[in-house]
Amino acid sequence: MGTAMAAFRTLDDIGDVRGKRVLVREDLNVPMEGTRVTDDTRLRAAAPTIAELSDKGAIVLVLAHFGRPKGERRPEMSLAQLTLPLKDVIGREVMFIDDCQGQAALDAVAMLQPGDVAILENTRFHKGEEKNDPALVAAMALLGDLYVNDAFSAAHRAHASTEGLAHVLPAFAGRSMQSELEALEKALGSPEHPVAAVVGGAKVSTKLDVLRHLVARVDHLIIGGGMANTFLAARGVDVGKSLCEHDLAGTALKILDAAEQANCIVHLPYDVVVAKEFRANPPTRTVNVHEVAADEMILDVGPAAVEALGDALKTCKTLVWNGPLGAFETPPFDTATVSLAKTAAALTRSGSLVSVAGGGDTVAALNQAGVADEFSFVSTAGGAFLEWMEGKPLPGVDALSR
């Protein structure tokens, strides 16, 4: 995993940018209700780079996608609706330019003054964006003198605005991208051992590559969520009506074997919280995994197992977390996730643990526990974080390090 972290240039290496046109790829794909942004995390992540370049007198041209317009102009996916929300977050005027390439865009950019900030229209309004079409890359590149990629969450896609531009303009990592890469390097590139990984979520099938990659690199692998049921069933535990991929028993056993070869301790729950129906606050029982009845389903890790997991974390120096331990959106099945997250936060506060978490569900769970701010680093990226955990090269990052 350390290989993806070759040296890359940051804003510290960019030199004098006064009057230079800088194309800055950000992730502005924020959730909205009407014209209101319901979660501005990504806008706040973009703010430091935009503000720093603007303060240094650059003409800042923000590139981003929004939604999945599939190469067509769709007014409801126009980035025009983000000029005001971004202005509120960065505290300076934000202009809008109706395309991200072409003569009209060139003319509009020519009117801008040093320090100005403008959002260019949705890159995905062009079919060439997702195809990384050299013609679109060339047309976008005409608008800028320099390229800054600040969108780690889009770094697993080799698109025109995330990868192509880095080959035709001098390319640099923005502050958000830089902090993301430095945190990941610390967590799995060259981490301090012992390392623990929490991998949760509903299905093993979506996390197979992650599990295979991690067993060789971590000392403790904590498996939670519906995935844990598949591993328990593979070991001969009767999981009743629980969510479980019985056809993956062989795969699960192979992963457990690989872990044993690598001296990685796999933690599966030995007490669990079960219910007969999946809804908020049904009648529940806490039982040993071998006592799950045929009409019950496992919906969370039990308190004894969570305490043991907390004890394991106390022996570790590094933690990587992706996915909840139970069905955390539905109370009371958030108990284990919240409890372990609080333990990890306390260990991070005391300076004994470097904790890195990522993925949408994980961020939501940590927010629910009220500890997202206390982890060393929380990545908002879903797919990119997952592919990084799988040890896959991220095209948007690799293009910066060449």
C-alpha cells in the first residue's frame, strides 16, 4: 500500500501564481434539498486550497462534477447552484462560467482578475469527461496555466478532469488531497505496528479485496456488520435468519487461513444482539453466538465482545476503520459501533493511537457517536478510500506523482 504514495508536488512547490489561471479539481458533489446544501463537508474541505490560491493572486477556476448527467446538459445538475453555498463557506465572491471548455469559457476567464474565484460548469456535461478523452483534456487545459487536484474522493476515477489534465499541465496536490494522502500513508503506507483494522458492512462480497489485502498488513482484523455472519457461518455457527452470504463460506475460510499464515488475529463476535424482526427498538436478546435461535437474526456485536475489542485496540498504535459493527442506522443496533468508536477516540486523544476512518457509512456512524472530530483523520471519500484499502493504485494520485 505504500507504493501509491510516491512523492507528489503540493501547493508549497507551486511558485508564484499571481495572475496565473489555476484549474482546481474539487469535489463539490454535496447533498442538496432544493437550493439548500444539507451537508457542506466537501465545500469546507475545498476551502483551504481555493482561499490560499486566491490570496496569492491566482485566478482560481474550480472544476467539479455534480451527479450523473451522462454527458448531457441537465439544468438540475448545474454547478451554478453551488456558487452561493461555496461563497458562504469561503467568505469571498464566487463567479460562475457556463462551460469548462470552449471559446465562451475562454472569453469569460479572460475577464477575471487576480484573486477571483469562479466555478466552471459540470465536467460531466461532456461525454469525454468519463472517457478521459484527450480532445476534452486539451480543450480544458487551454483555460489554465496550472492544475491542482484537490479531490481525493474522485481520485479512483481516471477522468479528464481528475487524471488527464495532470499529464498536460504542471500538476500539484491541493491541501485537502495532501492531508488525505499524508494520513493514509501514516495509516497503511508505513504505519506504526501493531495495526488494527475494523471492516464492517452488510456483505463480504463488496469487501473481499479489502480483506485479502489487509490480512497481510495488519495485526488485528476486526470483522463486523452482516459480513461477520458469513464468517461465523463458515465456521459452522448457526446464524438463524441473519443476513449471510452462505455461498461465500469457502472464500471466508480462505481469508481466515491467510490471516493465520500472516499472524493476523481475526476478531469475530462471540456474543451478539439478536432480534426476531429488523426494526427500531424491537425486543432483543444478548446471547453467545452458538445460542442464536432459528427465527432470530444477529443485528449487533454484544457488549463482552466490544469490551474485548477495546482491549485489543489498547495494545495497538494504528487503527484503520471502514464500516459499522452492527445495523447502526437502526437503534439500538448502533451500540457496539458507538462504544468502540468512543474507545478509539479516547485512545487517540491520549496520544497512543493514530486512527484513520473513511467511507460514508463510517463517517455517519462516527458522527452519531459524536467522535468524528477526535479521530486523527476522517476521510469523506467512499470508493477512493475503499480502493486505497484494497491496495489498488488511484489514477488521480498516480498522475500527480509522475
